[in-house]
Amino acid sequence: MFDNSSNYEYLGMSPVERNRTCVLVVEPDAIDRNNLRSALKSLGFGGVSDVANHLSALEKVGQRRFTHIIFDCKSTNMPVREFLQKILEGGSQTICIPASFEPSVDDVFDLLILGAKGYLVKPFTADSLDIAIVNATKGEPIADVVLNAKDRNEALVAIMMQSLDTTAVIFRQAQQFETAKRELPRAMSKFRHSAELAKTFAKGGEEGLLGALEKFCIERSKGPATKLGRLRKRLRTQREIDEEDEAEA
């Protein structure tokens, strides 16, 4: 359901960055906790600690600094939302990655609004764990305009279409310029990522997304969206009026 791999091939963490990373695992299940710990060490992350509940995690955070916290979305001995808020109040730079089996879109989005970065879906693999951490660390965050939008779907579609426009411009430039050609794969990756984001977090699923996309396209067809475009349209209209006046004279 949640595919974080679209932008992964263009991101990465060096061995030095991995070694400097200190991860706290908050996982009530002992087997999952051990599996996460082992996978993190095999991926080269330097510091790994684990606890069984959220209160213990807060105590651990008070004792040492963690760059990343992977925490289970089920409430243990405190509500998850309260846990995330307290973590970010103590260190807004901490990268917090929620983890859960079959998470609901709205639950994920609520945590992202609070400040979580990305998501880890269980059962995880070493690859999916690595992708989640790398994207949370190096990937572009979801824009505030989406997180704070009254109409989430409208904002998601607007960002997707803006990314498409940018990609189209670079694609045309790539026919002539080598620098643009080098930028094209990254632009395509960003567009795919924005499309995946819209597909994943659209309220009402694909039907809701298609409705917002139709509305956006209809609105766009009514006229140019930029100030320059509106100016050009106004000048063109005025020129047509002047030509009609001259013809009548």
C-alpha cells in the first residue's frame, strides 16, 4: 500500500552517515524488536537501542540523543500522538518513523501532520527498512500546503500537476541541452513520487483522487494559471478588440 521506493534510487546515505546515525526502536513485540535491531546493524547504522514501550522511550531519549526513532503505532502505556508530540517538543530535528501492520491512510496522515517522516509497513524487510530510513532522512518532506490543507486532495493534485509541468519543461529542454538531460531522471522521479503520494493519501481513495484531478483540469482549462499567462491572455483579448474596432471603422 505504501510505496516509498520511487525516489529511493536517487537518494542514499554514505557509510559515514550511517555510522553516525543513532536509532531508537520502540516495539512491544520482542521478536519484531530483535529483528529490527539486527536489520539496522546489518545495514550499517552505528547506534541502535530498543525499548518495549513509549514511556521507556521517553526516558531513553532523556538520557542520550537519537537521530532517528522508529516507533510502533499502537498505543502501549501512552497514546502514540502524545508520544510523538513529546519527542518533537524535545528535539524537532529527530526523525520519527511510525511503523504498523496495514496502517490506515488517515492514521498515517495524522502522524505526518504532527511531524512524523515517512512510514514503515510491517512485516518489513531489510530493503524496505532501509528505504524508509533513507527517504525519511534525505527525501523531500510532504509540503505544508498538503499537510495543512482544508481539501487534502486538491493540494495533492496541485503538487502532482506542478511536478508534471516542471518535468515537461525539463523534458523539452533536454532535447537541446545536456544539463537538462542530466536533470530529467530526478525530475521524473519527483513526479512519480508526487503521483504515488497523491494515490496513497487521497481522501476517498482513487475515486476521490480522480474527482480532484478532474476538478483541477477543468479549472485549469478556464484560463492561464500564472500572472504572466493571465497578462498574455488580457493583451491578446485587447488586441482582438482593437482589431475589431479598426475593421468596423
